[in-house]
Amino acid sequence: PAPAPSPAAAAAMAAGTPPLAIARAASSPPPAEPIATSPPSLSLASLLPGARAVSPRGNRATSSPLTLPPMLAAITRALSSSPTLQLSSFLPSSSRAQSPLQSAATASSPPTLPRSLHPTRPLHPRPAAVPFVPTGPSLFDLLPLELLELVFWFLPRRDAIILSQVSNAFLRAAMRWNLSFEVFDLQRCWDEVDDDMLAAIQPWMGRVRALSVSWCSSPAVSLSRISALFLQPCVGLRVLRMASCVLSDELLAAVTVHAPHLQELDLQRVTGVTQAGFGALGHLRRLQRLNLSNTDVSAEALGALLISNEGLTHLSLGHCMAVSHWNTIVTAISLHCPLLISLDLWRARSLTTDALLQVARRCVNLQELDIGWCRDVDSTILVPTLVSQCPGLTKLFLTALRHTTDLTLLAASRATCLQQLDVLGASDINPAAVEAVLQGCKALQLLDVSFCSRIDAATVHRWAARFPAVAIKKSFCS
């Protein structure tokens, strides 16, 4: 017999439900009791590629259970069981052992995930870039001065001068280096000097003791910038060298006013200066070294200089073509410069022997004398007096003197301190007289017998073998 319909089926039939729908409802299993669970949380398994969706009914999935690798499974358990993530909870046991130092570092630093687990985007937005504003001393101030000084050694002098103005630390390092702001030798870097470099030196002119701007007359250097160096007191300046520069009368006048204590002045081959500019140099009173070679200085300006500077020890007046009365100048030298050590009178064409004899008798400290190309000087008369009156004579230049003979060399052979002798172009000397000089002058180092027609090359080679300490120069052999 057919089973009696259930109360639910009977109610459905009474409501007019079709019999097929009633049969399907009767064959379905009864609904499960609801499970009391906590609100669903996001799990790592649901985020992994290939994972299937979890059934809304709780722990029963719509497909086969997901199999995770051991490492990811451990991470999933740690995330679901503990609110605090610990990296050591899912690391292999072999990698958990750490040294005491590493343990202390790990305890003090926040936990981090492996690089492979870092998200592609930061969890929090990056803060905006803040410009760096120094709040303390410069890092260069913390370096030892020895290291900063080493930096200066690798810089050209122009860059070193400019760099010294950066900070107090660089200034101290520059002062410990050779750049003591008391000596500026710009001649060594003449091709790098410009107006900016001279402007950097100008604030220190009050303490500069020696300055050389020789050869610094390139288009990058203006006369006004050189003149600006002497628009302030330079009471400490003792040495000033401006050889081969384009100067002006106003510049030399400023030098005499603001650098009254000059002891050395080098103006050889300067241009742009008139007799008024050279005449202003007469205001200097303490010169010991003066070089006016190849300039247009006049006899009047030169005479005023000699009278006002009786302490001159080194004087160079070679090839001063504007001087016509050399005997007057040399006589003034013998009267006002008794302390002379070196005297250069190269190409003093009107000079005669009598004026030089006065120098030999009164300037007994004379050690160097250049009278090359002084055609009217008789060396056979001068050299004997010079050797007897000036026992410290070390250098003697008798270049192209027509009156140089064997008597001249025999007298020079008695100069025991003689180190250099130049008799270039002496056509009347014989090998025997030259050999007397080589034997008598034990301190001789250089002998120039170039263009001496009576001395051949074989004789010079023989002397070179016998006197190896002497450099014998022979430029032309007949």
C-alpha cells in the first residue's frame, strides 16, 4: 500500500502544488542545523592563485579540499590562530638558531617578512620628500685637518685659493698647507691666472709678504685688477715680482705708497711704464734686490733709486737701452751701494774700465759680475784688481770682450772661490791659459769657451777627462 503523505506534502497538495515538485521536495535531505561561528575572516588560502571559493555553509567546500605547501600552511595556521605575526613561527627549525649578537639585534628590531612575501605596493603611502636642511656642523668640519690638507695638494693653486673661502675648516687647512696667505707665487701657474683669482687674493694683501705675478699678462688678467691689489695698505709686503707684465705709472706709484717696506722688486721686461713711473720708485728706501733689466728706465730715475737705497745687495741693469751715460751710473753704484753682492751690467755699451775699477775697490763683498758685451772694458786691467779686492768672487762673465787675453785668464786662475767663468768669443786666448784656470780654480764648476777659435774639440775632450768636476761648454769648434 502507498505510504501516507507527510503533513507537509498534504499541505502542499491542498495548496495546489504540482505532484512532481512535491516528490522532489520529499526526496531531498533535511536541512542541517545552523552552526554558531565567529564572523568570517580573510584567510591566506582564499588569496592564493588556484584556490576555490569557500561554501557559504561554513566548513564544507563545493569542491575537493585545497592542498597547500608546508610553508604556506604554517603561515595560514599562524594567521588564523594568533593575532600577532612572528616570523620564527613558520621558519624552518634549522634556521632559528642565532648567535647572541644576532638575537639581541632581532629583539631590538621589528619583525620583517621575507622579500618574496612583501606586497607589491606599500601598505601605507610614502611620506613626501623633505628637503635636507643642515642643523649641525658640516661633515667637513669633523674631518682632521690632515685630510683636508691632503685635498689641497691635489688642486691647482687657483682652485685652492678659491676653495679656501668656503669655510673656516678649509681656511685652516689652506693655512697649514703651503698656501699660508703670506707667499703667493702665481708665476708657477701663470697660464691659469685670471681676474677671479686675483680678486680672491685681494682680501689677504694686508698679510702677504711675497707676491709674484710675473708673466701674468694674459687677456684674462686686466691691468685694473692688478692695480686693485695695491689700493690698500700692504705694510707686510717684502717681495714683489712683476716681470714681463704690462704695468702703468699709477700702479708703480701705488706700490711705493702702500708697500713702503719692499726689500725686493723685480720689474725686468715690463712695458707700459714711462719715466714718471720709474721716478716714483725713488720713494722706496729699503730695497735690497732690484731688477730693472730690459726696461726703459732713465739715468735720472736710476740715480735717484741708487741714492735712496744704499742697502742694495743685488742689482740687475742689463740691457737698459735708455741709459746713455753708464760711467755716471756705475760711479754712483760704487759710492752708494757698498754692500753689493751681485751686479749685472750686460750690454752697458758706454761703460769703461775706470768706472768698474771703482766698483772693484769699494764693493769688496762682490761675488758675481756680468760685464758681457761691454766692448770698451779692458779685462786685462780689471780682472787682476777684481780678484785681489773681491776675494769672494764666484761668477765672472766676460762674454764677447775683445780685450780678453791670456793675462786675463792667468789673473782669474788666482780666484780660489771662482765657480763659473764665461769667456765666450775670446779669440786671443790659448789652451795653456785655459788649463791654468782649470788647475788653479779648485771650486770651478762651469767654463764656457764657446767660439774661442784657438781651442779645438780635441783639447776640450782632454780637459773633460782630466777635470771631470768641471762642465766645459764648447758650442763651436773651428
